[in-house]
Amino acid sequence: MRPPVTHNLLDTLAARLGPAHVLTDAADIAPHLGETRGLYHGEALAVVRPRDTQEVAFVVGTCAAARVPVVAHGGNTGLVGGGVPFGGVVISLARLDRVRAVDPLDATITVEAGCVLANVQQAADAAGMLFPLSLASEGSCRIGGNLATNAGGTAVLAYGNARELTLGLEVVLADGQVWNGLHALRKDNSGYDLKNLFVGSEGTLGIITAAVLRLHPRPVSKATAFLGLASARAALEAFGRLRDRLGPRLTAFEYVPRFPLEVVLRHLPGAVRPLEGDHAAYALVEVSSPAPDAPGELEARLGDLIEAGLVEDAVLAQSEAQGAALWRLRESLSEMQGYEGGSIKHDVSVPVSRVAEFLERASAACEAALPGVRVCAFGHFGDGNIHFNLTQPVGAEKAAFLAEWPRFNRIVHDIVHGMNGSIAAEHGVGLIKRDELPRYKDPVALDLMRRLKGALDPLGILNPGKVLAAEGAPEAFPARTLPGKVTAA
């Protein structure tokens, strides 16, 4: 049993960080108790704001001695309940926001965990390089959270997930020790690859405080196009042909069916229909090149696809502004879906070759289970990641619809599992999918995960109850708001 928390803990933290950076008022704590979707509401003793790695280590070590849980926060833009605290201390990394170094020859950038993703991109660009991780929330999400969730985004096809963009890490461990693994090496076989324990671990094994990230040459030219297609199968074949002809220059292939596009056109201010005709499916394609030939190359390849009957119509952006307008349609999908009512969301992946089959099977199964449900599925064809969202039937009661979430989990996740896919593609497990793992994850893999958690966090203080269940952890039921309160010292 954990000993009772007294004012001594918070006084100790305030003495080191300064009273202004140990927040205990309810109004100051409140923004840290939920996440973007509002599915969960937690509680916390305090929110602390360390300024550097040493202060993070002090906070963790002090909380470990008092057996008080800690939850790390970056931009708090998570979508799976992974950052919601249920007691203990929230460690905000917002003040760890420095770019420590940029090395164009090494093609690396060293940044602290609190750096906003867009600022990392800008620092790389200022050095004539590219940091390709790109998300709709890049103006507010922070790189530590991106790494902790192994974020994907729209450029995975060419550059990989956050894991592939990480060369080294600095991590505060559960006992307050600091592991300095800030290496810029491409080759290092001197033992276990420790950084990959922490990338994607959602703050349950350690708290990332800094990282050495891989940069890429900045493209000389880009081209963006919007395609109209007859079906998901036509889109998949078009993707395969573009990949075969363009190779790594194909940096994005985003799939958007008719219904999601209509939702965006209905609700997004200033949205313009990209193609005159009506099509069953659409795709947003981007090509990047080290030469100035990207627009001509993409135009030629689109001509081939139209001639082959795979693409019904296409528009090629004639300026950066037109390209940005096309991307705005895609990046607004999740937000605009909220205007149509309740949304049951599934972030899943299947082998690329089976994406179209998955969309057909899962759509048919969900529509049969609830007549009138509107499938709002879209995503990254190039890496098999589909955001298989379900919008409530017209006229349905939102709460009643969201109460169906567990039933639709079973339908969708069973299909994904049968295709050797994953029920957690890029948003992570957090709380929302924690109790789904035992049904789908290999039991040996789960056992290894528990052993790692026990070895690296024997007291169970790091983000307890996320990814793996813990004693006293909250119920992982997504379609309700968990009761919670602010506990102020």
C-alpha cells in the first residue's frame, strides 16, 4: 500500500522547481486532466513544470521515494487516454523546449522533449534540411509525446514512423536515474538497442527528455494531386503502380472515400470541391523530388493511370496554395466528423495488400450490425493504416450510439486480427485499447511486456494503468466519461 501523500512532497518539489512551477490550484490542473476526445477525466495532486532533465529526474526520484505515480505530458494531444492522470503528479515537459543542436553533415537535430513538432520542422528547414514527421496537430503536439507514441502521420510511406526517425534518446528512469543515449550513430551493435524500449512505450517505462532525430535532404520540388476513383480496390492498384514507378519519391498516398469528403465540404469553412464529378473514392497524392521535376513526373504518371482506367479524374495543384488547400481537406477529416454527431473510432492497420478487402468487409459488417451507421474510414494506404471511424446514424441519440463502442470493437478488431493486422496502428494503446490487448496480442509478447514493465518500473509509478493493466487502474471503457476530481494540496 502506498503511504499517504503529505504536503512534504509538494513542498520538496517546490523548493527545487520554484513555487510557480508546482501548480495545485484546480483551475491550473484542470487542462491536464483530459485529452482531445474528452472520453476520460482524471485527477492529480499537482502539475509540475521542470525546466531541464535534471529537474525531471529530481521530480521522478522524489515521487518514487514517496510511491507517488507520475504521468508525463507534452502537448496533451493524445487520443487514447494515454496521458490522463488518475492520481499522482503530472510532469509537464513544456519548458524543455530547446533545440540543442543541428548538424546538416550528420543529418541530425538534437531537441528536448517539449519542443513543438512544428518548431522542430522549422529548425530543420532553417538548416536546409527536412524533418519529415507531419501530423494534423503539429502546431501543438510535442516531440516527446510523438516519440512516446511512435507517431506516424502522413509521410510514413517514404520516411517511416517516429521510431525510424530516432537515433538516440535521453530518458529519465523510474528511480530518477538518467540514461544518456544521445548518440547520432547509424551503426551501433554494442548491446541491446535500448532506445526502442522507450519509443512507443507511452511513458510507462521511462520519460523521454531529449532525442537525436534523423534529418533528410530537403526536396527541391513537390507536387500534389487529388484523384477520383471508382473504389478502394482501384485506389490500391493505383497506389501500387505509382509506388513501382516513383519509388521513394512517392511521399504520400492518402485514401478518402466519398462520405468523409462530403463531411469536410459540408462543415469546413472555405472548403472547395477538388473535382467536378462525384466519385466513390478519392486519394491525395504527393511526390517529392531532389530535382525540379516533381510536377511533370506526377502529371505523366497520372496520365498513365487515367489511360489504364484506374483513375476517373484528377487535379494537379498548380501552386503551393492549391496544394495546401488539398491537404487541408485531408487534415480536417477527424475534426469535421464531429459535426455529424457521435464517432466511434478505430485506428488499425492491416497488410497493404489487404487494405481494400478490410474496408469492404469491415464496412459491410458494421452496416449490418447497425442499419444507418455511416462508415467514415480514411487513412494512409501506403502503410496499411486506416482510421476506421463510424458516424452515428442520422437522428440517432449520441450517448446511445457511443455505448455501442465495445460491440463495434469486437466486429472491427476481429476482422483486423484475422488479417494479421494490429488494433493499435499509430495512436497507441493508452487506456482505450488496454483491455483489448489480451484478446489479440500473442500471450508470450504480453508476458515479455509485463516483465519489461516490472524490471524498469518495479514500483509501478510511471503512467500506471496504461498499455498494461495495474492494480487500482481505471476501467478502460471508452464510451463514457470517467468520474474524477482535482485533488489540490
